Amino acid sequence: MVKNITIFTTNTCAYCQMVKKYLTAKNMGYEEVNLDDNPHRRAEAHALSGAMTVPVTVVTKTDDSKEVIVGYNLAKLAPAVN
């Protein structure tokens, strides 16, 4: 079971919009961390993903395990949120 979802985004990221639309269509709530508005959290996104790109979606399960999905990757995102 999903405990919470956090998406690291930027203002100009088309893939970020796609992830948000997908989660909204699935009636999944999420916290958005816009890195343009919160540049101090860039290091956190990088530490979680190892990538310098967005979106970075962090799915935290009820057992506090985390699955990190970089980009718009439905092959990983869909099973992570189900």
C-alpha cells in the first residue's frame, strides 16, 4: 500500500505534467516539490535518484520502503502506485 507520493518537478518540465496527470487520473494524492521554487531541495532529489533530471517520483509504502522513479516511466510508476 502507498503511504505517500512526492514528485520533484520544475516549471518547464513536460514529463512532470504527465506524471501529475497520470496520478490525478488514478485518484492518487501527491506532494509536489517544485525545484524552481525550492532550489535548496535539489540535493535531496539528486540524493534520492542519482539523476540531475526531473521528474523524480518517490513512492513511500506503508512499511516506509521507497521506490524512486526517474522521468515519465509508466512501466515503473504504474506498479509502484498499485
